[in-house]
Amino acid sequence: MKTAEQIMAKRTVFKTELDKRTSNSDKLWKKATEKLDEIMKHYGTLPDGVLPHTNKIFPSAAIYLTLKEELGEKEAFAVVEGGAIRNCEGIAKKLKKLMKIPGMPNLFIKMWNPLTKKIFGPNNGFKNTFYPKKKGEYRMDVNSCPYCRYFTELGCSELTRIYCENDERVYGDLPHLKFERTGTLGKGAERCDFYLKKV
């Protein structure tokens, strides 16, 4: 398992957002790292499949909870949301280039069935509804997820919607593909629906 320092070292986009808002960012970042260490110790050893998600959830919670005390809820939320947006911009940019390659949109949709079961399945802390395969489309519902669970347990359930919205940021404007969603757990819906279609 990575240390809190190692995890935070990979969260430079959040540090950049923090730097924009205060001259005291180095001290606050250190406090957030200490907070992350506390959170990780509290949860102990988690299943391997959950770690890729908690390695996003826990530092976001640590940053937010630390900054909320020092800068207020609005500024703390803006740092986490701003960092998430910057991360998604980079991913979306790469995917847009890939989707311009002939045949790639179809391949992208085909890979979602094995990919979601490997990364977003029961072994990763999710409960899902997987729908029958249809040519040129992929549909799945998330009925519960570690983002809702751990953000809620840590007292910052409001952060869940940031990560729900990341799907829209990454997949919402890809060439030759249409992404649809009617609701998310983070915004009070009973499920996060995920529908991707070749157009």
C-alpha cells in the first residue's frame, strides 16, 4: 500500500488549485497529508480492488476536510472540484484524439463490458446492474459505490457529485460517441446510469 506522502505527491493538480487561493498552501498541504495518513490508518487494509478508488477518495476527503476548517466550505469544495476538472481535461483530450482513429469508437464501446466488471465491479466495492449487450452501445447502472460510501462515512458526502460528474467531463463530448445519464447517487438519484452509444 502506498503511503500518504506518495499518494499526495500524485495530486499536484489539487495543490495547484490550492496555491491559487492562499499563500499558506504548503502548510495546509502538509496538514492534509497528515489527515490522509489518519484516514488510511482508520480504514486499515482494504481489498486490492477497492484501493484504486480509495486512492482518489481518501486524499480528496483529506484535502477538503482540512481546507474546510481553514478556508471554509466553498473554497475547500472549489479546490477539490477544480483539481478533478483539470484531471478530466487531460483524460478527455487524449480520448478525443483516440476516437478520431477509424474503428476506435466501436472498439471503445466493446471494451466497456470487461473493463467495468474488472474496475467497477463487486470486487471493487460496487453493486451494478449490467444490461444485455447491444451492437454499438453499452449500458450499466451503478446501484452503490465506494465513493458514496466513504465520502459519506468521512462526513463529506457533498464530494460524491464531483466524481459522478467526472464521467460527463470525460465521456460527454467524445467524437462519434454519445454519453447519456439521467441521474447519479451523488445527486440523490437511486442509481448512476451509464449509457454510451456509437453515433
